[in-house]
Amino acid sequence: MGNMFFIYCLIYFNTVSLTQGWTLLNEIHIEETPVRIKEIDSNFVSILVRASDDDSVLYSLIELDIQGQITGKRVAENSEYPNTPSVISSIVELEADEGVFDKIICVCEDGDILWECLLDEVFEYESNVLHIYRLENNRGCIVISKSTDDFHKYIIWRILQEGEVFIKSIFTCEGGPMINFNEVQETGDSGVLITGVTDKLGMNLYMFVLRFNLEGNILWSVLEDFRFHACGSIIEQDNNGNVYIAGYTGDERDDGFFLPPANMDIVLLKLNGMGREVWRTTFRHPLQNSPILMTVLNDEKVLVLASLYKEGQLIDNNYLLLQYEP
């Protein structure tokens, strides 16, 4: 009986430790697509949402107090949403049988092309571009693409605002067929952070984080599987150079499929500027939960907007607004 009590207490306190510091502020119904969550001041935050039809895109702001209660909703002003030129990829066939190439195009809202940039040649008209991250203030973009020379090789491109290739660097990320680059961000020193998921040629999934310098060389990397499957979804940084990764973890599925994992829960990982772990935490909640937006508040609390899924389907456009206090 004593041993059974000890086992029960051990399980109970382990579960509590995985959710300690988390607060479920609110469950919010949002019809539009959430784009960004941002701290307004010490008392209020806002969620930028986007609605679109065939002719236009409308941005709105949902304003909430720090306890997660909605205080209002209004149309966003021009300065409150991303209205800089779009950066897209396409495939172009050059004249005189010179080959088929990936092309990056910067397009204004009126459809005018600001600049174009050719990347590498592609085969069988299949694009190699995996992710495009547009830099702020119309400073160009960062592109992640596959290499056609090696299954495990990828290329990071930094393209300037005139369409000129500033950096092209090849790096290795082992895995396949399950490998995704989910989020790319520029760092304060013009380096690059990337997070995503890889199977590492095995049977479980790993969250990875890669940190590049300005020249495109990897400074450090992190690989974590947490419970069994793990995925990195969102990157945020604070003013001290710390890196926050939001993602999810879960158990192996009975049917042998990778995604989504069984009993999917949200994970947060804080790293310092050298890639060393500061803390980690897991938020456990019924059904399948996945973070879609995150912001780090001035008091070092972290706000996460998470979607709720059941059997791969979003539940009635309902989202969890979560707060983590280390």
C-alpha cells in the first residue's frame, strides 16, 4: 500500500510540474485568421486578424486586457498591419533552352514588380523553395531552399531589396521524408534563426533550432524530441538576445503515422544567445493543441495563442489564450 501511494504521488507531482506556471486566460472564438499577438502596454494586448475575399483583405484588431478578456474590436489602421510588398516564388523557363529556375519576386499591392531574383535551376518543374521570410522595412528577404545535389543539403539565401543575392550558404539538416522548416527569423546581429521538425532518418520526430551568423554559417543548433515526437513552430526573441521556441510534443500513434502525434501538448523552450537551455515547460490540455502565435511580454511572461484540434480538425475556430510565467 505504501509503495502504491508513493507511485501515485510521483505521477501526480510530475504532472503538476509540467503545467506549473501556466494560466489558461481565456478560450476565444475567432472567425478570421490570427496573424500576430502583441503587447500594447502593461495592461492590454492585441491580436491582429485577417479576413479576405476575392477582392480585398481586411485586417482587424481584437483588444484584450492582461487577464485575457476581450475589451473591443476595431478595423486596423495601415500602420498596424503588414502592408509592405509581398515576396513570392515562381518557376521560370529561360529562353534558348537555358534551363528552368526558381525565381523570387517582390510585388507591390497594385501588382507592380519591384525586383526579381533567380535562384538555382530546378528539375521537372518542381520548386525547391521551402520558406520565404520577408525582412522588415523592405530590406529584402531570407529564403530556404532544397539543394538538388544532396538529399540532406539545404541552402539559405539572403536577398537584398534590389534583388541581389547577398549570401548563399549550404547547410546540412539530416532527415526525410518528414522535414519541415516552419519559422525563420532575423536576429539583432543580422543572423538567422530557423525552427522546424525532422525525423532524423528514424521513427520519432525532433524539434530543431538552427542559429546562423551573417555569413550563413551555423553557430549552434538544438535537437529535442521531448516526449517522443516534437516540432518547433514559432520563434520569438527578447531584448537580451534570448530565444523562445513554441511547439508541440506528443506520443507515438497506434496507427504508425507521424502527425499529428497522439496526446499533443504545447511546449515552450527558452535558450540564451549561445543556444544553452534556460528553461523548458509543457502545457497539458485535453485534445490536440498547437501554438500559432506567441509574444514575450516586458515582464518576461509569455503569451501563447493555441489552436484546438480534434482528429485533425480545428474545433469551431476556438483558440486558447495561455500565459506562462517562469
